[in-house]
Amino acid sequence: MKVRVSYGTAIAMGLIRARMLARPTTAYLMTYHEGRCRNNCAFCPQARESRADLKKLSRITWPAFDVEEVVEALPSGMFARICLQTVDYPGLVSDVIELLDLFQPLGLPVSVSITPVNRATLGEFKSKGVDYIGVGLDVASERLYPEIKDSLYSWDEMWRFTRDVVDVFGDGKALVHLIIGLGETDREAVETIWRAYSMGAWVSLFAFTPIRGTRLENAKPPSLARYRRIQVAHYLIKEGLAAPEDFEFDAGDSLVGFRIDKEKLAKLLPPGIFATHGCPGCNRPYYNERPKKEPYNFPESPGRDYVRCVLDSIL
């Protein structure tokens, strides 16, 4: 049996010899499948109709290794947890359970990002050390979801799955993945973030990254300023400090204000809101960004002065 390992994780484990710009604090792994995913997400290299390299997920390369070699090397990485990404194919659930059985003796908590499974399967995952489930809603717009996802699972099915995860694992243990920059309006993004937190889920934000060979290879990523505004809105919603109706939108439903004085907002916002927001121990370095550019999600919290710089640039 093989498993894919993100390039940075493989370096941290000693499976590849290369230089790291930021050490991953989570071991990022992915199920191995020789074919493509059953779903056809327009942004994904693994998609059914994608022409992209199967070794890629987002802009990261994921080489394959024998799972025994990976399990043996995992302790050397000093990771806080294992994050298992999955590709949808027949037999996926049995493969995930086999991997969880191999991971369990390591004693590390495990996150699994997976397409909808039933509650019994979620309960089995939980019994094998899984404590967080990633829900790949990805598209923050019900209007655009069918076209961009082209998935076996509808918008409503993804939300039902989110509810099942919350019911089985508890509040805050379903991480709804949202990719900003897929054509959604800011209002749609804010309302989707609000919906997730209203049902006891959390949200993990990503920035759209165009990948050669995917249907959206020629689309543009979001501006950093727009992404920062969504990050601020996300924090205010997460902390119960604002709801969608508290924000200011223009005629095109772009977010233009928070109805909070800039000085008050600067004191209110921790710089960590601009870092990766995922499961405990997740820093996901350079998943969406190139190392020479300012990251959408910092692998660690930037300094306090950064909050002021952001607010000056977006307000």
C-alpha cells in the first residue's frame, strides 16, 4: 500500500533531502490512487477531467511512498498531528480505515478531509484516533457550486454532511474548507462563513491558486487586499462579534467596511488571524502561495504591527 506525502512533510521526515523554507508542524498525507478523482472540481489537479500532474494538490507536489516507510519515518518529523487528504474513488473508505489502523500506534491525533460518508463511518473514524473532519465545500456560493464543483455531492448534501460531523465529533470539529477567489461575491463568502459557524462548524480559508491543466488554469487568484478583508470578517463572525448584516457591502456585494472604528478594530484583531486557520498544530506552509510573495496565510502569526498595516491598506 502506498500513501502520498506533501513535499515539505517528506523533507521533515527525511524521505527527501532538500531545503525547507518553513517546517510543517502537521504531517500532510494523501490517499494514493492511480486514477483520478470521481469528482471534477474545476480548480483541482486531481479532478476527473484535469490534465494536471496527479502528484499535485493545489501547488504542492505529493510524491508517493510505501506506507510502512512513512509510518516508520513519521516520529522523526516531530509533528503535532497527521492530516490525511483524500481523493474520491471506489474503496476509499476501506483505504482510509487501513491507514488509520497503521497510524494509531503512533498516538498522534488525525484529521481526515473526505467527501461525505455516513455517521457509522464517522464513528469508526473517531474510534481510530480521528478528531477533526475536513469538509470540502470549497465554493462559497450556492449559485456557482454546481458548475465549479461538478461533484457527486450537491450543495445541500455537503451541508448535511457538515451537520453529521458536528453531531458525531462535536462543535468546532467540522472544518469547512472555503476557497476565496472562485467567482463568489464577498457577501456570499461572508454568508457561507456565517452559516458554518451558526451550525457549530469552523471554517478554514484558502486562496484560489490556478494550476496548469485544470479547468480554471487561466483564472486569477484573489487580490491580497480582498483576502485580508475576508479574513477580518471571518474572525469577527467566528468570535461572535458580527453577523453578515453588520458589514458594509457596495452595489456589487463587495465588502467595503466593518462598521467598527479603525482604532478599535486594530486593538480587537490578533495578528494570528492572518495565519493558517485549521486544526490544532496546522501551519500549512506555502500551500496557496509562492515563497517570494507575501502569503495569504502565514505559517506562523505575523507581528502585532502587521494588523495596522493591513487595516491601513484595506480601509
